[in-house]
Amino acid sequence: MTNETQLQDITYALAASPTFEQDGICFAARGSGLYHSTDGGQTWQPAYATLDLEAPLPTMAVVLSPAFAADRTVFAGVPGGILRSFDGGETWDVVEFPSPPPVVSALVTSPNYVRDGILLAGTVEDGVFSSSNRGGHWVAWNFGLLDLNTICLAISPDFARDETLFVGVDSGIFRSTNGGRAWREVNFSPDLAPVLSLALSPGYAEDGILFAGTESHSLYRSQDGGRSWVRLGEDGIRDVVNAIILSPRFPEKADILVTVGEGLLLSRDGGQTWAEWGSGVEFGAGLTCAVAPQGVEPDAPLLVGLIDGGVLRL
């Protein structure tokens, strides 16, 4: 079944509750603000209603606490800083970044956020910022980051031990192995950049597998932490790759779902072969983001953001 809600403006990011199957809660960050749904993405309401804004507040990023069901914490990236909510998006605190105020374009939380309170923010022109007190205070950590135009962020599932982060930028990919305090450029050709999406294997600490989607119509995989790369889907992937979703049991269950232009492609064998996902679905606009709250399964819900502001539930 397909349900579509026509929003307005581009949909930049989507986030779903870790207990989506029970609560149906998800958020959509859009050019005209943040929207939330409590019925699995079938209907949407503005999330900033209590702020009494005089004009729409563009929102490019949204992330939920890994313990959202218990702490109800939501972070939204906006021009100048972030908004944070501790009641599921009912009310918001405004946290400004150091001057000059950047435009926040990406957000990730530590997998161990409940204990360490760490989250990181990527910005359009000012690099990466880090907070270790649940978003209350932010510091720019850009030593070695030679390109400050941040597009996407990815954090190791074993961050508490390996402190590994990746950032996709206009010119390629940078990696940090000390929690973002210092960065080194990854061996990824600038000719393939910008890098629009990144995804790490759930077992990254053991297998070193990560994926990068680019604007140059291609998807790449590394099996050594970014030291070398192999192109995937050369015959089938011919458009921008804005989102990469891996099975929660990858690589044991080697499912990969990617957005490609105005469609979705699925691989069940780690990227060797690809098939169209959602055959017969007319998206009507380019795909900007996607989230699979219950994994990449045939009967599991999939939310897809569109360049015209729509959110499609498959």
C-alpha cells in the first residue's frame, strides 16, 4: 500500500523512532520546517507549533536519541544552530552555535548517547561541531578537515571503543579515529565527489565495511575502513545516490537499499546484483532521503523523501 502526503519544499532528512513498530513516530526535516507523524508517516503535522514562528524555519537535519522511547529526545538542525526537544517535539530549546552562526546540514548521535551524551553536527560551510552534553554546548572540531562543506556524517556502531567517524564533503571523504578531534582525508578520488551519503556496516569494527554514494551517479564500497574502494552497480546505478540503507544484520543478511534519482534499487547480495524496489510506484520527483524503521524487508514500511517536499510511505 502506498500513502503520500504532499508537503512543501524539499525534504532534506527523515528520522524514525527506534520503536517505530509500536509508536509509529517519525520526523521530516524540510525547507519550511520540521514535521512529525504519529501514524507511521501517513499523516504529518508541523512540529514547531509551540515556537510561534513568524516565518518558516528551514530544517536540513533531524535525529532522535537511540533511547527515544524513554527520553523523548529530538534534535533538529537549522540555520545558526540546533533545536532540541526532550518531550518528543512538543516544546523546543534553541541552542546557538559559536559566531558566525553556521547552517547545520547533518546530525548524528553516538550509539552510546544515553551514557556519553555525544552528538555531532555537520555544517554547510563551517565543518563539524561536537557536543558532549546532549547538545547544550558545541565546539568546532576541524583540525585536518580540509573541506568544510559537510554533506553527510556517519558514526561507527562501536564508537565508544574506536571513536571512528566519517564525513562526506564536496571534495571527498574524511575520517576521524579520535571522536572528531582530528581528521584525515580518505583515499577517495575527488573526481567522484561530492559524497552525498555514507553508511557503515553494523559490524564495522570487525569488517571495516562502509559505503559511499556520490553525485557522480555511483556507489562505492570499502572493506578496509576507507583505504580502498570498489564501484558497485556500474550497469544499473546511473543517477545520484542520496541515501544508503543496510540491513541491521549486514553482512550476514547482505541487503542494501539505495535511492537513485527518481527510484530505488535493492541488492540482496551485498551489491553484486541489483533490482528495482517498488516496481510500478510513480515517485513523481527526485528522491532525497529514505529511512527503513523496521529494516529492509519486503513487508516492512519504507519512508522516502522527495525533492518537491513529499514524503512517500511504501
